[in-house]
Amino acid sequence: MKKFIQYLPKVELHLHIEGTLEPELMFELAVRNNINLPFNSITEVKQAYNFHNLQSFLDIYFQGANVLINEQDFFDLTWAYLLRCKNDNVMHTELFFDPQTHTDRGIDFSTVVNGIHRALVKGTTELGISSRLIMCFLRHLDEESAFKTLEQAQAHKDKITAVGLDSTEIGHPAGKFEQVFKQALKQGFLTVAHAGEEGPAGNIHDALNLLQITRIDHGVRCTEDPALIKQLAAERIPLTVCPLSNIKLKVFNFMEEHNIVDLLRRGLCVTINSDDPAYFGGYMTDNFLAVSDAHSLDKAEIAQFTFNAIEASFISEDEKKALETVTQRYLEVHQ
Ligand code: ADE
Ligand code: ZN
């Protein structure tokens, strides 16, 4: 099973590029950019990754991003992630970036997006990995700042497929961003949002109804509302679930308690993703293995996570067909 999972073709739909900053690269960039880190060693950094909720993680995550200054830094960060994708047989990835984390420190929007995009282009030509880029608004900031970010994105519309919403869920409802999402939709961006990670099922309703999103990031607290579960299954509204993240941030105490397999068997379009792998202990294969170790799944069920992710992705129908064929063949040969 381990080998089956390692080589299984995969699609990732929930990945924060800032969350792929491994401690080794953090130190390298701190030296390169002459930035003081509040850690003396890689061991110390790893010891700090002991989170008790989402906010305790976000504090460290925003601090880590301070070492990212120049376009080359964003390129190096993204390229390192794409090499991990290659290793895990990820065929396609749709990744988030948080522009405000950088523009609020005086870094140009174009520095960030150009560095990431250059690596993604190289990933396609040299590694055969296709990708889409999603720009997230930070929900702990106000809607005016989100509007300003949307304005900055206008010159880069060719590189950005969708807008999303991340950061502190509790106390920052989706409704706060209703107007900016409306505007983004009008401009042709697709929309997603984090909801039902730490916050209640009502937040998923709000994200769907107020922001008109086409897929939900996390969404695991949907189980609190049976009518919502029925709607998600009937309409095949995708959930981009992040198993290791949910354990690290105490959304569930143990992987055995995680509801992802239950949701899969109830016909929801659930997918497996790594969220912030440098902070949560694993990339795509690690997340698949963690779910498979804790739950009894057959090979067809494991491959269903990939089929769901293909269905939920923002690529064309032809591109979806091609990825489905590769996955179907893999499943048939390795059954
Ligand atoms: N930003 C990075 N990771 C996040 C998560 N899991 N939830 C909300 N915001 C995030
Ligand atoms: Zn996330």
C-alpha cells in the first residue's frame, strides 16, 4: 500500500506557498537577506512548531515569511515545492499565495507574483507539472486592504486564476468580504474560501451563499449540519481537506477520529492536501499515508481522492480527461 500511495498520481488543491518554507531554506534566506531570526538553530525552529490552534500557527507562519524579500527568494521557495511535487507524483497543483503578507512589509506585489510564476513555468516545462495560482485575502485585515490587493492583481491577471480567503477564521466572517468577492467574480476570477476549519458549519453556508465560491477549503466541520452534508454531496461541492494540518492544529485529536473517510463514503467530493507542509510534518504522500494508516481504505478509495481532485480542479475538461486517464491506468495496473 505504501508503494501504491507513493507512486499514485496526485493533484493538490490546497497549498500555501509560504507554508512550504522549510527551516533550512528559512536560514539560507535569512543569511542571504541579512535578516535576524528569533531562532539559533534548525532544531530550535522545529521545537517552535508545537501548535495548539490555528492562531498559534499563523503567528509563526507570518514571522517565517519575513525572510522572503527578492523575486529570486519567491522563485527558490516555489521551485523547492515543485521538486517535492515531483517526488510525490503530483501531476497538477493549485497553490495559494498571500500577497498582503509581503506588500505590508514593503515588498512589491509584482516581486512576489513574478518569482512564483517563473518557477511554475519552469515546473511545467522541466517537470511536467501543471499549475494554477490563487491569490488569498487575509481575513484578519479589512475589506479595503483586500480591494487594494485586487487592484494590484489587475496587471497580473494572466497569472492568477482565482481569489481565496485565509488566515484567522474565528471573528472574521465571510460577510466581511462580500463586496470584494463580488468584484473579483465580475472581473473573471474564480473564487474559493477557507471555511469550517476552526469555525462552525454556518461559516461554510456563508462562504457558499455570500461569496459564491466554487470549492471550500477545509470544510470538515460540515458534519455538524446534516442538511449541509446532503447539499455538499448532491451538488458535489468540493472540500479541500488537509489531514496532517487538522491534527497539528487540533481540529481533530487523532487521525483515527478524522472524518475524511466518512465524508468520502457519503459521496462528498473530498480531496487530500498538505496546506502548510513545512509546518505540519508532510507533503502529499505523507498526508495520503497518514489517512491510509489510520483508516482501512482499499486502493480504489485511495485513488478516488485523486479523481475527486481532478474533478474539483480549475483546468479544462480536456486536461481533466488526460489526468483521469493516467490515474485510471495506474489503478488498473496496480489493483
Ligand atoms: N494560512 C495558511 N494556512 C492556513 C490555514 N490552515 N487556515 C487558515 N489560514 C491559513
Ligand atoms: Zn489553508
